Amino acid sequence: MGMNFVEAVVYSFCWLLIFVIGFKLYKKQEIKPIIWKAVIVYFVGKFAFSLNYPIEQQAIHFALIPLGVIAIYLFFSKRPNFNTYLKFAWFGFFSNYLFLVGTLLIMPFYSFLYDKNDIHTYIAHSENIEILSIHPSANDNIAVRASILEQVKAAKEQPVNTDWYYESVGDDRVEVERFPYILANIAPKWGSQAKATIYVEKDGKGLLIASPTKHLYYRLDESILQEVTANGEK
């Protein structure tokens, strides 16, 4: 999965801030370091032993031991202008905390812009949506109504019951599948990068959204499906 809009903005701001701070650090040095060497030392300084903690698919890295700084101490402490370059190594290590703060900010900002409990986050555009049959009990002569976005606006969330899944997966004896279709080519809300598999109930009035973190079930007043003839007419 690529970066979502919030991640792109926050991390771009972090790198911009690092560039500004790094430039000011460079200007303060009486003996100016070679720029490309200072950049390499910065990235070596970022290398650290970290505690990693995943929160809602977001990896939180808390840098503890500055391994990159220690390596520079061990191998380059006798080089000319060592103390000048060492500042950039420490800058690299402490910049890990800037990205830590940025990562922690991503989650509330993302939730504010893209509600993971809202069906519209996952179904925002209908131009290329198709219906795929995933069970022999499905009707192959089915298409998605052009009015699906209008119908989704009136969708009502209901409690999720996933017993159907455990009863049907891997069981060839199941003759009628409750959710025999999935929506393909779904376009989520711009910038959200929201990924989910959307199952469609046999009557076309139920949608089960299965994201990596949760399941959401919605009922609609009318079916989003319509039958088509063999020549494609609706």
C-alpha cells in the first residue's frame, strides 16, 4: 500500500524541517564540513536500536540506542573535524523522534479526514465498479446499478455477524452463499488509500466491508444489483 495523503503531507513536512535545521547547523560550523559527507553521516546517525510498536497498522519506532553514532565514534574519532561531523550524526539520531511525533500525529489527522467506520471512505467513485461472482450459487447475469453512490448514502450500519464466513469457507457442501459477490475496481475516497474487500449479499441489499482492521456491515433500502440479458442489456 502506498502513502495516504496525510502520511505524504506529514512526512514531507518532517523532511522539510530536517533540511532547514540541517542547513542552520551547517551554517553555524566555523569549519564547514563537506556537504555530501555530512549527509552520509546524518543518515548513519539515524541508525538506532528501536522499540517497535504497531498501532492501527502504523509502526511506531522509538529510538533508544544510537548505534550509528556509536559506530562513527569507534571508526572515525581520530579523523580531522570529527566533532563537526559528530553533530550531524547526533542530529540524525534525534531526528528519529521528529518522525515519531509525525507518525503519532498521522493517526488523529487521518481519522479526522477519513472515517474508517464510514462506508463512503471505501466507496467514493462508481465509474469503474464491477461485480464479480465468487460462489457457484451466484447469478452470472448481474451488474451494478449506476445509482450505487446514491444508494450508499442511505446505507444503515448494522451489527456484524461473520458466522456465514466460517460456515462457508472451505466447505463445498454450502449450496447457497450469503455473500456470493464482491465489488471490484472500487475507488475509495481520494487520498485515503483505504483498502477493503466489499462483499455483496445475494439480495444486493447488504454490503460487508472487510478491511485489514475491521468488518462493517451495511443494509440498503434497495438492491444495488440488476439483471442483464445475455447480450448485455439491462
